Amino acid sequence: MKHFLFAICCLALCSVAASAGTTKAPMNDQKFLDIAAQTDMVDANLGQLAKGVGGTESVKDFGQMLVTDHTHDFEQLQSLAKQTGLTVPTAIDTERDKTTIAPMHALKGNAFDHKYIQDMVAGHEDAVALYKKEAKDAESPAIRAYAEDTLATLQKHLADAKAIEQGKTPSM
């Protein structure tokens, strides 16, 4: 009976270790490109909205910067995808549109500014973490280089969004 229980415990530990190993595995390059492209399209779309309904010049200027930078980045992603034999989505997925973009259309002025900047800080914190990880773990050297090169822009966006959130003038 002891041997039987010992065997069951060993099997349980092995299966836990095996499943833990799969959750820590690096993201594959295709998944990264999908996330990066969706982020570019959403941020450019929301930046365009910020230019129109933002309550302050700093939010409108920040929105314009995101339109410019994320549109340029999306073009880089398309080129990178061709180079690496991968693909990028060409439209914002329905779920992101419904949960991220659509609610912002109901806001204007200061209410928009508050929610927009709050979302941009959180989103860019996530993006910086993702790009740092991909700069180390990407399968393709070209994607590692892209992630590393893009980090500075994302960190600037994050710093500017935090400055606006704190009522300071961003460095744009």
C-alpha cells in the first residue's frame, strides 16, 4: 500500500511539474505579432478618438503621437511578418473593439481624458513588460531585435501617459 501511495504521489508531482513547465514557456513569435498588431491598431484608433474628443491639449497631442507612432509600428510589423514568414491581423478583433474601443466613444472631455490616460498607462505597462520578455525570448532574431528597438518608444509613451495622469507636462 505504501508503494502504491508513493507511486500516486510521484505521478501527481510529475504532472504538476509538467503543467507548470508549459505555463512558463515563452510566447511564440506568431502570438507576439498578433498581440503587437492588435495593440498598434487599438492605440492608433483610440489616439484618433483622443484628438477629437479629448478635453485637454496634452491628451489630444498624446493621441496624435500614438496615431503616428503606432501606425508606423504597424507598418514595421507587416514588414517583419513578411520577413519571418508570419502574419499580422489587419483588423481589430471584435472582442477588443467591444471592450476597449466602444466604451470610449461614450466619453468626452475630462471624463474621456481620465479613462483614456488610465487605460494608456495600464496598457503601456503591459506592453513594455511584453516587449522586454520578447526581446529576450523571441524565436526569431529579427523579432528579438524589433522588440528591443521598439521598447524605447513604448517606454516614452508610458512616461508621457504617467506625466499626464499626474497633471504634469509630458515630454512629447
